[in-house]
Amino acid sequence: MRGDLNDFRKGKCVVRISSIDQKKPGAVQGKTRGLSASPVCSRKSTVRDKHSLDRNLGNQRVMRMTAQRTPISPRIQRDPPPAPNPCPDGIKKFDVFGVNLPGSTRNLYNDEAKANTVLAQCCAGINIVGGESWDTTLLDLQAPHGSLNEFKSMASPTAEETTMLAHAPGGSVIHAYYVPKMSDRSRGENFRPSVNPAVPKAVVVSDTAAVDTFVHELGHILFDVSAHHANPDNLMASGSIRNEGVDNITATQCGRI
């Protein structure tokens, strides 16, 4: 038997194919009657492939075990630490009673929120203890009629102001008197016993007042100052220069409350 060998590489093995001439009765010389194929594998290649397969399977087992043993922890959201309390001793409240004179359109409740926002810088605020609409003719005691005749000096209040201050339905608390207008076109004024012992603590607010007029006049009482601040951003700056709505208060001013 004689065969021609053809090698075909199959992976790491060589498939060796032989053609066989069988001389049988009636057989045609040279005709292929059958094929014989036998794989010839290198032992070295086979061992190398086995080791590679073992490593791959081993790696897959390790990855599966790691995935099973290592739970995915959700990201923990931690709240920021609380801010320090700016008012450890609480908010100091000042009682105020509102009185509306005939013709006035503003009232104490219009100014409450602004006052508390501004005074919060000093850990202070107001507490409205009551109010009334006062039916009186005192605004006509002196010319010009229908407006409050205002003082030139707190030491010498006008007759209308004296009559007004004598009406104190809220008792000893600070009174806020709301009037339609004032004789010198002022937006507001204040009275303090430290300047004139004959008067109570009180503020006057006209209908032409700015959003911070009430708390500005109240600041004169709480800080017990007559002079105006030079900084336009300060609550106690004069109305002619004050940047309304900024209303900063210094630590020194707060310390006077």
C-alpha cells in the first residue's frame, strides 16, 4: 500500500490524510478507493492549551465569586453640619401698639415684616400687641389742617404732638402713630425719654414713608441715638442718602439694644 500524505493544520494538531490504492480484482489502477485521516497532535501543544483553558476557567470562577461576595454599596448621603446659631440667647422682642389717625392709609402691620427682617441682624424684632383707628380732630388743632404739626426740636413738641402722645391705649409699650402727612413733609419722627423725659417712647409714620421708615425711626429709640450714620447702606443713614432696602446694622449699634 502506498499513500500520498497531505497535512492540514487544525488548531494545534496536524490532520494527516492519506490516499490508499487498493488492488482488488476489478479495481482500476490508480483510482482512489478510500481515504485515511489521522490527527497528529503535539503533546506540548495539547498541554499548553489545557493550561490556558484552566487559567481562563479559573479566572471566570474568581470573577463570579468576587461579584457574589462584594455587594454594591449605595453612596451614603451625609447632611452638612448645622450652621451655628446666630442668636444663642434667642430673639429679643419689643412690644409695639399701632394707632391710626384719620386719613392715614398705612398701618403697623404693613411694616412688621420689614422691621423683623432688619432687626434680625441684632437678634431682635417687634411684637404687635394691639392697634386701633383713633377718631380724633387733633390734626386740625394747628395749621396746616389735616397733617401733623411736627416739632423743630424734640425738647419742644407741638400742641398736636403733645395731644397725640397723651393718647396711649397700649400702656407703657412703644406706640407707632400713623398719620396722612406731616407739616414739614417729613416721612417720620421719633420721641425718646432720654432726650425729653416728658415724652414716652413713640414713632410717627406718614403715608409718604419709605419701606424702612418705621424701622429707621424705631432704631433711634432702640439704639438711643439722634445722629444719622454717614454710610448710605446703614439703617440709620438719613432718608436723603439712605439706600432703602439695604439697611445694614453694625455690631456697635446692635450692642446698644
